[in-house]
Amino acid sequence: MRRQALAIVLLLPLLISGCVTHQLWTGSQLDEWNEPTGNPNLRVFRDERQNDLLVTYEEFSDRRETDRTRAFFLYKNQNRLQSQGRPRFVNLVASRGLTPVPLFFSTPTNPPVLYCTVSETNRASFTIFLAGRPMGPYALPMYDDGWGRVERIAWTPFAVTADLTIIGGYLGCIWISGGGPGLSH
């Protein structure tokens, strides 16, 4: 009876919190997100050579706790944006020489002949109007920065070592308390 009580006491940490490795990969707080700032300063440019639109905006990084201006091509990144993936960002210099697309905060009654952009009230999404017809809406990128996975990989050997130490300690206590093979009860 004493051995069973000792076994339960020693297993409590594992039963309550699960193994360390499992907690690292499922319950850790290592993920950080990048998302548009409250006022992302959205700007859109036409790139006629690539038949695409360059989108620039202000992004906030949870990990760095800073804002920075980002740029990406809208059509080339549609699949990534729909799956909340990180777009392929380009240098802001890419906007030089491109035609700015007019930006409105409500749908204009007489939209420009070609392109215009309408930013939604939450400013995290926008709609492109081409010849008066809406395309979109498109959400500004919100994505996991990916460093949490790198940190998990780096911490995994330590977590596995902790799990093995806990299990080894448990088995050692059982052995010492008379539960090992060949020992009499």
C-alpha cells in the first residue's frame, strides 16, 4: 500500500501537467503574431509591368513590440493571405515609380475610371475597385512570425531530458522501495 501511495505521489506532476515535451509543443506561449497596426497607413500602387498591385502598410510585431512598414504584391500573395500565411515581402523601394491608387474610406459615388482602394472601417482590410467593380475584400496580413517553432526545436532536447529524468526518478523510487525484480516484498 505504501508503494502505491508513493507511486501516485511521484506520478502527480506528470498526471497534472503532462510530459514536459508535450507541454512545450502544445501549451507553450512561444508563438508571436505580426499584424496591422491600429492605423496601418495603407497605400496601394499599380505595377503595370508585373500586372499586380503593391500594398504597403504599417505592421506591429508582438515579439519586437515595434512597428515597421511592409510591402508585398497583392496578386502574387493571394493564397498566402487567405491561409493567414506570411506574404513574400519586398523592399519598400519597389514602390518608386509606381502609380499610386487613390484611397477612400467609404465607397466613392464616382470611382476613378481604373483603380481605387476602399479601406474598411477597421482598417485591417480593403477592397480594390477596378473600373467600378469590387475585387476583394482583402485582409492585411496577420501571421505567426515562425520563431516559436525554432524555439521549440531548440528546447526539445531539454524537455526530453526532463521527461526522462522524471520517469527515471519514478522508476528508481519504485526500485528502491522494493518493487524491483528479484527483491522480496
